[in-house]
Amino acid sequence: MNVVEIKGVTKTFAQGNVTALENIDLELQPGEFVSLIGPSGCGKSTLLRIIGDLTPPTSGTVTVNGKPAKQARTDGDYGIVFQDSVLFDWRTVAKNIGLPLEMLGWDREKRRTRVEQMLDLVELRGFADHHPWQLSGGMQQRVSIARALSFEPALLLMDEPFGALDEMTRERLNLELLSIWQQLGSTVVFVTHSISEAVFLSTRVVVMSPRPGRIAGFVDIDLPFPRTVETREDPHFFELVTLVRELLRRRGEHLLPEEAELL
Amino acid sequence: MLALAGAWELYRWIWTTTGWGWPFTVDNTSMPHLWTIFKAFGQPTQVNQPTLISILFHKSLFTGKEALVGFAVGAVVGFTIGVVLAHSRLLQRGFLPYIVASQTIPILAIAPMVVVWVNPKLPTGLQGWGAVAVIASYLTFFPVAINTLRGMRSADPRALELMRTYAASPWTVLWKLRVPSSLPYVFAALKLAATASVVGAIIGELPSGLQDGLGGAIINFNQYYSFEPQELWATNVVAAALGIVFFLAVVVAEKLVVRGAPENVA
């Protein structure tokens, strides 16, 4: 069974009469790491929000774990990580990670055990009693990832989670995310506008084009696992990056000049 | 504190030596010496009576009790109003103007009515001071209601979205997100309310004819002001001290409750 099934999804925003997404079809198999990439305005974040039932599609259907998206949301079938960590300042790191578990009614002892596992997973042992503002941006985002994964959702939605971080922190977190993903085996939808990040992380890259938002093509990433620092220097890595870039460029006529320059 | 005392005495000295009459004539009646005021604390007001400080201390306990109950009632009522109005734009439109209007009516005009309405309904233990507490709560609920309303809306929209992904009930969102985010606003209001509750209690005592509190003392010493101004001044000092105690209590409570929050949030 597909973890996510998107059929004929269109999204128009009444304000300004913008077609953010037009007739999107996408299927995600269990254990896939899929990146959505495209210039701003291609609707990649909107598509992620539609999968998470945070925005309703104008038409079309979204199924998560065989259920309508809304049902999946209320069942807690996915964890989400935003570009900002969105941690609660008044809670310690441990209590931030345990927040979804409180919602699910886990007892204190069970929560404590799981939070400790998650702290190990994101390598934040010893920071349990810190408050978010005492952590660096990268550490905050790791707490946010631990929180999203704490209840072992089958699906992890990530909306440019490392977009606000510096390049070095970003590359380190990429490695960490891959190792977490391999340990847990969950399915990941990852929105980014970095080509190399998308290629490095994914098993499949979905290239999107703007105005209206459409899927321009798919690139299967057949780089072997585990991926390491050396993977980024592999000639095949560069071939795949080029392939994604070409796909983005082929839709260049839809781009504004300043966006085309970025490619 | 010392600078203030120095300024008082310096002002006194300049105005009495030059004989300036503007903005008002300074003499021992309008501005008694500080030491006259503080000496008055240690002296009995009448022969064979306790010292002034001991009288004022007991009166301030009584007023403090009224203010404390009024503060608590006002804070709870104000907080509840803020939470309810934050959840319904319709109720907010309907009720907010009346809540604002309630504060434009002078408290002195309402106090006698409250006494007449409330007192007969109260059990004997609460009679008299209970009505004053209600008057004090009338002053305290307002800032708490307005700031709670504002604080409820200060929750990060992305955090609200996160709660949505957890399918959190409105009740859970309230206690786990909205209330904690509103605390800095609520505590700012509680600081205003703390001092307002003392003022409310003192004013509330006036039409109640209560002699047990600072309000009674103020009425009393007012009548003797031209002979013994230091006693009214001393009462004012005690009333101010009571207000400061209330304020500091809120500051301490805030430190305890929002211990976890960073400086810029607290």
C-alpha cells in the first residue's frame, strides 16, 4: 500500500486568482525519501501542507496510509518539521519532545523513556533540561525533528527544515537525518530549494515548476547507502545534480529572470 | 529613596525661605517635615491609645484582606472574560464596549450601590469588608481581561498549526499553548491590578462607613489635617507601602511561574 497517494490535486487561491498547483499526481511507497524541489512559487510547500491536511485542496484527493488526509491527521499518522523549529520556550527540551506524547495520553514513565531514546537519536544527551533559547539553531531543529518522530509516525513531513541554517550545520544535519531515517525506516517528504541537498538525501526527487505549480519530472537517486561525506564528491552525485538542474532549467521559460539566474 | 527624601526637604527649604506661593504655599501644614511624619508613627493618636504605626498596621491588614480577595476575584473573573472573548469574535464585539464602559464610571459612584446591593446577600463573616472586596475586584478585572485577550492572540500561528497536526482539542490548545503564551501579558496586567486593588479597597471603604481599614483612617485624619497633617501623611505612606507589597508579591509570583521563560519573554 502506498503511504501517500495524491490524485488530480489542484489548488487555487481565491486571493489574486493564483493557481498554486495544477493536476498533481504522486505516489509514495513505504520507506521512500522523496524531496520536492522547485523555485519559489512552484507550490512545493503547499503540496506538503495539503498532504498534512493543513490546507485543503481545491479539487482532487489525498490519501495517507489508505485514509483521507484529514483522518490521517487526526490519527497522528505523520510528524511535521517546519523551517522554524517552533519550540515552546516555556518547556524544556525534554518536555518539548514529549509534547505529542502528552497529547496521545502516554503516562509519565513511558514518556520519559521515549524522550531519552529520542535525545540519543538526535545526539542531544545532556540537554534534556535546557530551554530552547539556550540552544543553537541547529540544535533547536534537532529537537524539532525528535519531537516529530517521538510518536513513531509512518510519515515525516519536512518543510525546508534546514533552510535557515548555515551550510556546514546543514550538511551535518543532512547526515544525521539520513542515519535517523535508516534507523526508523519511516517515509519522508522533504521540501527544499537546494538541489544538492535534495540529491544527497533522497531516494527520489520530484522536480516542480511554477505558474501553475506542476510536476516537471522525477529523478531516481540510485546513490548507494549509507551516504557519507564522500558521496558529495562522487561523480555520479554530480551527474544526478546536473540532471535535476536540467529538469528545472527546461521549465525555465516559466521562471522569472532572477529565479532563472539562481539555477 | 534618600534622593526623594532629600528633594522633599530641599523643596521645603527653598519655598519656606523664599516665601514663594506658587504652586502652593509651603508650610508645616501643606508639607510637614519628614521627621515629623515619621515621628508620628511612634506616638499615640490620643492619650492612652496604641501608637499610630500599630493602629495603621492593623488597619492595613484589614484593607489588605479586602484588596487581596478583590484582587483574586478580579483576576479570576478578568482572566475568564479574556479567555472567553478570545474564542468568540461575536461575544467580543458584543461585550467589549460594555467592559470598557464599566471603567469609565467613577468607582466612587458605584461603590455605594455595591454596598447596598451586596452587603445584605453576604454571610455575616463577610459583611462590610466583602462588599469592599467586590469594589476592589471591579477595578482589577479590567486590565486582566484586556491583557488576557491580547495575550491569547499572541500565540505563534505556526505553533497553532503544529497543535493542529496533533489534532489537539481547543481545550488542550488553550492550556498547552495559549495560556503559556499569554502569561507575560497576564502578569503585566496583574501588576497593574495589584496596585489598583489596594486603591479600590481604600475607596470602597469610604461609602461603606468602615472604620477598620485605611480608608476609614484617611477620612478620619482628613478632618484633623489642619492641626495634625503628619497623621494623614503617615497614612498615605502606609497605603503606598501596602500597594508596593502587593506589587512585589506579583513580581515574585511571576518569577516563580515563568521561571522557564527567557528574559525577553518574561
